[in-house]
Amino acid sequence: MLAWHPQIEPLLQTRQYDAVAQFYEEQLEKEPETLSYYWYLGLSYLLNNNQEEAQATWFLVLSQAEPEDIDAWITELVEVLETEAICQEQIENLTNSWLIRRSIQEIVPKYVNNLLHIILLEIQLKQFLPEQLEDIKIIHLLEELPSKNIDNELLLQVLNKIIAFPSLEALSFSQASSKHLEQETFITTISQLATTRAYDFGQGHYASELIKLCLAFKPDNIILLDQIFWFQIIDKNYTDALDLAKHFFNKVTRTDLQLFANYKILLVLLNQGEWLKIDAIAKRHLTLIQDLLKTNSIQLHPLMKESLVGLTTPILYLQDNPSETRQLQNQVSNLYSQQFLSGNNYSYTSFKPKTQSTPLKIGYLGHTFRRHSVGWLSRWLMEYHDKNNFQIHLYGISQPEDDLTQLWFSPNAYKSYQLPRNPQMVADQIQADEIDILVDLDSLTYNLTSQVMCLKPAPIQITWLGMDASGIPAIDYFIADPYVLPENAQNYYSEKIWRLNKTYLAIDGFEIGTPTLRREDLEISNDAIIYLTVQSGLKRHPDTIRLQLEIIKAVPNSYLLIKGFANSEIIQNLFKNLSDEIGVVSEKLIFLPQDKDEETHRANLQIADIVLDTYPYNGATTTLEVLWMGIPLVTKVGEQFAARNSYTFLKNVGVDDGIAWTNEEYIQWGVKLGTDEKLRQKIATQLKKSRSTAPLWNAQQFTREMEHAII
């Protein structure tokens, strides 16, 4: 095997490449027929940043080769260069390694393995751009060359890196790679990488396109079909997601998978605001849940083992009947827990006794320690925790970090983890940290959190804030207050309800941006009354929209501004159909686009004279933002947790005006607030004064109450 001349080793170690070149020049004067000296002379030029001289040296020699010798000479030169490229990479001189491999490319442009190394080096050097894949023609080469010419392990390594650059080129590279990799390896790799791109980076469309590459091999694989559905939901591509969910439903015959498919159909319709198509699907959903619960000795499909706990959540948007829905939720969660635990080696059943002299270890579990409703609201508890008596551990499950994470969560934690989507690994870490109390911030909104809670990694487990309680048997308590749940709620909760004295949540306020919305932009006069409703399509129950339109009909010179995440055309049609039914002209309805960020959204709330809440699923973060901005609110109080958030927040700022217990009262309050300017001013004054007096805006006091309850 060829190697550098032994005499120049000291020069190489000290990187005196000009002296190395001089040595080989002298050797060639003595032995001009020794080919390897030309290879190493050119290499010494290259390492001394003289690329033109290096190329000239090699190509001059190669141009003199006989036809029968040229291939052997090129092979020998490439071997010399590749050996040195590897050495340079091993000593972490990546730039030199890249220069050498670029030179190899000039000599043998179709050497795929070298091109793969170039890509890896450019990624490490932060020089890579996806369009370079076309420039070096590697996609074409992968499509044309046989697999025997390609290092599959190297190709897989590059594929893992390339996926992090979402582009058409990355998709083409992935597709071209598929013919050279073992099918299961390719599918597993792409599936895992697509999941990361979708959930960690919000790249739902790109992730969907990646999974389509896998579906080319297994078009009927329901695991892949399930993945692409959720990626389309992330991408808000509800049209394709609905088609896929319907295809899924028609394809499966098992009750559990039919329930799962029906849940998807219902979820898409709700997200889009397709409320006028929901009734039959909703009835079928309840029937399928009941059928599943009646089934004896069922073994759930793996998809259902992961997802069952959240399949009742659409009911919360459809009806307000907690005595029924909680019973269903508790039964579903019990089955979910049994099935999940049956597939795991263990859950944690014994814990070390607590030493009184040591700080209490509180773990917070979720995927929302960031710019998310739960993040905006929970940050204050982290800020004000008594760090001398409480050790705060944050367990983030596969969540992106942002400015909220860095400013509010990480600095206030004794330990902060960003853990993968592996419930056993998360639970192991919680157990290893000897957490005394584990607080679930996600509840029914994230199935991985539910799986961790099922494993019972802490002796005391609590649900707080994220949503209504999950009903998982391993969860001991659900944090509430005197208002957010009715007095008889314990009758239908499996968790013990832990009522704080005043409010189950308090914050110190919100950051406000610069408003970008003005009346004149909307062609609304200064003396007009503006009502605003701000929610996603999920919460746009038609019965509540009818009440809101009755208010607009009754109040002269009034407008309803409508804002929220959903398919804008479908939501507009929903409102316009209902406005025709009620007798409200469509000109009184104005649909607003989304704002660029939360701060601007809050600033733009100020355009409203009155905000109209949703029912049976109230606003929560939205209500807090509205009250912080000093805007009167009309809300209808129900029985379930989701129908009483606005009620408890109003009570905890000392405002009773706007609280309705019936449909009639909702309309009456809406009309009264629209026609009584003095009442609106009185409420606005109350709300602004409450900032310095109300329990809702005293996060430090709330934190002390939470800590006192825990102790």
C-alpha cells in the first residue's frame, strides 16, 4: 500500500507542506519514473492550498498514460488521495479532507461513495445546500448505478443527515436511495426522520411527502397511513387528511380501528369547522366507543394502544354532559392503561421514603414548555416556585425550544430535560431523579404524556392545566377550584379533585405587541359596536353561533369579527348559512386573518367592545388575554371543566357581568353590553383595577397556595 515517504513524517506532523512538496520535487529529479511521487507531490501542493498546481501535476501525468494503463493509474491516485482524506478527517481537519475529496471528484466524478463523503463533510462544515445534490449529479447516479458500487452504510448515514434539509432535492435523494437500501431499513429510517421533522419542526407537508416514499413499497400499511394523516393535520391540509381518514375507515373491519378512523374523521371535520356534517359521525363515534367497551378480552391494535386515551376528546366540543362523558372517559382510560401496561415490562410500584430535610422534588411533564397556551400560563408557577424548598424538574417530551423555553423554563429548573418520544425512557429518568410529585401538564392532548403517567414513575401524580382530567388510574389528583367544576363533580371523576381556595390558575399578565388592526381598515365607523369571537373551528358549535348572531341582530350598528384557526372558506360558509337562518346580513360579519405572533394578537383584541365566548368548550388562554386587555366578555357556564373556565376567571377578577347560565341569558348579556356604554366602561375599569388586586393576576400568591397544598 502506498504511503508518504518516511523521511517527511516530521514535516507532515508540523504541517510544513511547502517543505514536503520540495522533498518530492527533489525525489522526482532523481526518479522521474516513480508515479507515486507525482501523486504525493500534487497532494502536498493541495494541502498547501495550491489546488491549481495539484491538479496540473496529476493531469499532466495522467495525460501521458497509455490507454491500457489509465484506469490503473487513476485507481492508484484515488487510493492515495482517499487514504489522506480519511486521515485528515480523523484528525478533525475537515476542510483539508473536503478539499481532497473535491479533487477526487474532479478525477472520477461518478465515484458515488466519494460524493457521499463530500456531502457529509459539507454538512459538518455548514456549507451544504440541497441544490448541490443536483450539481454533483448524485441523485442521477443513485438512480442509474447498481447497488454493488455503493456503500450502503455510508448511504444510510448520509440519508439521515440529508432529511434535515427539507427540499425537493432531499426528497429526490431519499427516493433514489431507496433502491439501494434494505426495504425495512429504509422505511424505518424514513418513518423516524419524518416524525422528527413533523413534530419537532412543524414540517407536516415535508414529512407527508417522505412517508409517501414508504407507501410506494407498502401502500396499505396502516401504520404509515396513520403517520401521514397526523402529518397532514400538522400541515393543516385537512382536505387530504379527511380523504385519508375516510379511506382508513372503509379499509378496516376491527371495532377498535373503526373507532380510531372515525375519530380522525370527526377531528378533521371539527378542525375545519364542518359542523353541519358532524351529527351522524358524532353519533357513530359514541356507538363505537360503547361497542369497544362491551367487547370481552379485546387485544387492541398497536395504534389504539397508543391513542385510545384521547379518542373521547371530540365529545367535549359536542356536548356538555360530564356525568356521561366522564364515565366513558374513565372506562376508556382504564382499558387504555391495562392495554398499555400489558405491553411493557414494568411500572414502578415502590419508591424510596421521603427524607423531610431534603427539598421536595416536583416534576413537570409535557411538550409545551414553549410558545404554547400551556407554556404562556404555566411559566409563572416555574418563576415563583420556592427554589430552597422545592427542586423543579422539567421533562419535555420531543418539543422544540424557543425564547419562552430559554427565558422562563430552563433558568427556573433544577434540572431540565428534552427527552425523545419514548415513554419508558422518560419514566426511567423521572424514577431515577426520585421525583416526589409528578405534574402532568398535557392531560388528553398528548398520548405520550399519558403513557408516561400510566407507568406511575412517581408516588404522587397530578393533572393540572392542559385539559380536563384523563381518568388514567395511576393519576391521583386533578387540580381545580371552587368554580371550574361543580360541587358534585367528584361523583364522576376517578381522580381525587384537589380544589385550591380561589383559582386553579393565576398569571402576572401577558406581553402586548403593537396593534395592526384599525376600524378604518375594516370600514367600521367609530360609533359602531364591535363584537369579537376568537376560537378555532373545534369550538365553533352552531348553537352558540346562533346565539351570537341573535345578539348582532338585536344590537343596531353592530358587527361580529370572527377570528381563529380553521378552513376560512368553510367557517365563512358556516357563519353565512346560519346568518341567513337568523336574519343577519352578511355585511355585519367580518373574518379576520391570523396575526403574526401572540403579542400582536393580544394587541389587536383592543378593537373589540365585547368578546363573545364559545360553548360547550370555553376559551381559556383567550379568555385570560381578553380580561387582561380589559374587554367585557359574555360566557355561558356549563357543567364540564371545558365549559367553566371563563366562569372561574371572571369570578377571580370580581366580575359577574357577562356570566350567563342559559341561552337566553347569553343573548341578554350580549345585547345589554352592546347597548349600555356605561356598563362596558364600568367592567373595563373593574378589569384594569383587578390587575393589582385580583387572585387571577397574582401568580406569586397562587404559587404559594399550590406549594401549601402539595406539602
